[in-house]
Amino acid sequence: MGQSKLLLPWPHRSNRKWTVIDQVLSAWTSSDVNSTIVVVRKGDEALRAICENWPVSIVQPKRDPIDMKESLQIGFDRLASEWTDASTTHCFVAPADSPALTSRIINAIIHARNGDDRIVVPRFGNRNGHPTLIPWGLMNEISHLAPDQGVNAIVDRHAKQYVELPAVDFVGDIDTPEDYERLFSASERKLSS
């Protein structure tokens, strides 16, 4: 992208300085989750400053994570230090650059869970999207993944429950300037309708 995706402007009804990370943290903190962890690189003070405006736990490790898998492990370690009885706990896994995420989607995933130990995956029409809800016991597998494996390897090898959501609500992430422009325009249209 050539710049921090999370600090890019994002449409908002009343806040002209709203960013992608504001949009994402707004969804998480207004949902039914108990705790939100954000892993921030040590030199990213602008991102940290925005995150400090939200009721989230910020983890800024001494050494920057090399990939999303390591960021997830750092976040999971923080959660593990906060939760003493995790026997019925699940943990959402989601990239921070998913501004189409809403508290309604997060809550739909939480409340669709059947109470068993299956991974809960949202399906938007015929596409899987974010965020994925993983039983606490499976989160330990992150540290055992091969270097070429991502968290999707955990999802692929375990039982899943799918939550069917409207295709128009698809939650992907921002990988290219075109992704950002498309999602930004869609958000502007929703705000103006």
C-alpha cells in the first residue's frame, strides 16, 4: 500500500478524522466480546495513539512480529494472562484492516455458536470471510504451525460451524489500493443512503 492501511481515512457521519482502525475498533468495542487486543509494532506511535482512544488492550512487543501468525500468538499470550478460566472461551481471529466489519456481524457469530468446540466461520453467500471464532483450546496450535502455514491451517483441520450471512455484508481485508477504494466507496454509499 505504500503507507499504513490502518491510518487511512474512513467515512464517518460526524468525525472527519475517522480512520480504518477507528472503524474496526468501533465494531469490536460495541459488540458483545469481552476483551479486544491490538498488537502494535514498537515504532508505530500514530497507530498506538488512536488505539488508546478505545477501550482495548494494546500490546507493543519489544521485537516487531514478523507476520500475522506471530502477532496472533502475541495477542493470544496477552489474553491467556488475563483469562484464568477459559474452558468455555472462544477467541476471534481477524485482521485489523477489515473496515466492513460491524458489531452486528460479530454478534451474529457469537450468538450462532452451538456451545460446542467447533470453529465458527462466517459465510457471506458462497464466500468465507472474517472474523473466525476459534475455541480457546485450539489457539495453542498457533505456536505449532510450520513456517509456511497460516492460521487457516488450524481452521482447515478442525470441525467447523458456518454462520450464513448476506453476501453484501462480506468482510474481507484491504490488500491493495483498489480494495481500499472499493470498500471506501461502498461505505460512503451506505452513509448517504
